[in-house]
Amino acid sequence: MRTLTALEPGPRLLRQVRAGFVLVDTSLSAWCRRHATDHAHAHRVLMGERNGPAARELRQRLAIAAGLLTPAGAIRQASIVETSEAA
């Protein structure tokens, strides 16, 4: 079992954000269009290729919109723990 830090960027966070948007009948692309955010930039932010203050703020906004975080910043339990079997 591995405990993730809050909003650890990478492929897993990108998948979680995309899945969260699907659960509320939208998409990352649609959210970006509605909020005048470049989709490619949002992708880089979620993957951790951009990590400055503005990127971290966008990552948080995306996680809230996707339902991974509450507006107060508490991480939902489902996004904290990753279980992996050691082979």
C-alpha cells in the first residue's frame, strides 16, 4: 500500500481527473473550454510538467471540479490510498 501526497501529479492524477469529469457528464476538454484554459496546458499541469504556483492552483481547481477535493481542500479518501500487490 502506498500513500499519495495531495494532488501528486502524474498519469494517475490525469486519469482520476478525467474519470471525475466523466462521472459528472463532462470532460476535461469541456471544462477547459468553459474556463478559458488551454487543454494542453491543463494536461501538462496534471502530469507535473508544470509545477509553479499558478500550475499548482490550476491543479487544485481541476481536482475540485472533478470531485477529487472538496472546496476546503480535504482530499477524498478514494484518491488518497493506492493499493498495489507486490509481485
